[in-house]
Amino acid sequence: MKIATDNETLKTIFKRRAVRQYLQDMPDDDILEKVIDAGRMAPSAMNGQPWKFYIVTHRDTITSFSKAIGKVALKAVAHAAVKHPVKTLKTLLHFSPGPIGLESDDPIFHGAPVVVFITSPKGNEWAGLDIGMCAQNMMLAAKSLGLDSCPVGFGKYIEQTPVYHKLGIPSAEEVELAIIFGYGNEKPDPHPRAKNNAIFIDRMECC
């Protein structure tokens, strides 16, 4: 979907893509801090601000996390495929251009130089919505600052790996999402967007 506009915010929204190939150039700390700050500015239920950010930038650590998650993800995908084989295959083809097994050095985080795990307090009913808005703020801010990004749902599986303790996440928190950031090495085309999903109820006539 394209839009003709001079509005910089709308331009950023329409240019953002889920990028899964990255250069190894590390973003400056001040840029990453701006991205985190944008996440902090997201709305949240009762202004609870449930998010915490665990940022990983060491290549060896990212690789070890990725491979560990890959093993867990393979089991989860295999289990899902028994009940929903077609849906599972479509998901794999859409979200994983490379193999999810150990054939790739970084099967989960796609070679990105920065991985951010976002957590929330366990048992927070609204945290998932809050984290979603926080994540979108971060990805849009990243795009406006020249970075690319991709939300990684498989990041939650870090909790089921032997390397989870390396993040130092307290037991009262749980991982909601991971997001990767960096300078993209691809320019994906936008996916088609449905246009028949806005329903106006009792719309007031103009003029």
C-alpha cells in the first residue's frame, strides 16, 4: 500500500518493513537510546508502563541465543504441524526465509546486530497490548532514524532454553516479544493490505 503525503509520520509508517537481512554495522548508542525512549512513550493501561528492555549486542551471545531458540522452535513447530500442517507451513515460509534449524548461524535473529527482549510482569492482563504499542513505537522510531527492524515472536522461546539465565530476567517477569534492529541489507516489497475491513457505524453525513 502506498500513500501520497508530505506528512513525515505517515511516510515512516508506510515505509516500515519487517527486514530479515542485516549488515553488521552497529548502530550508535544514542540512536538505540532514542528507539528505547520512543517505546517508553507508548500508552499503557492505567499508565502502568509494564515494559522492561533487555538489549543484546554481542554477536556471540546473539548467535548462541538464536541457536538455542531454534532448537525449541523446531519442536514447537513440529507439534503445531500435526494439528495445522498447512497453516504452519505458510507461517514458516512467510516468517523464515532461511532454515529454522541449526543450518544457519543465526536462524532466529537474521544476523541483526541488536536484539531487544521486552518483558512485562507475569499475570498482567493488559501487558500484551501495552507491549505491542511499545514495540510499534520503537520500530517506527527506528525507521525514522535510518534503522530497520523486525518483530520476532519466536523470541519468547528464550525462556525455554538453557541460556535464558544469561539475560538476568527476574522470575517475576516474562518475555513478551523480541525485536531486532540494524541497517537492513534488503528492501522487501510491501505486502498487500486489505481495504474492506473498516466499518462505519451510524456515520454522520457531512454538509
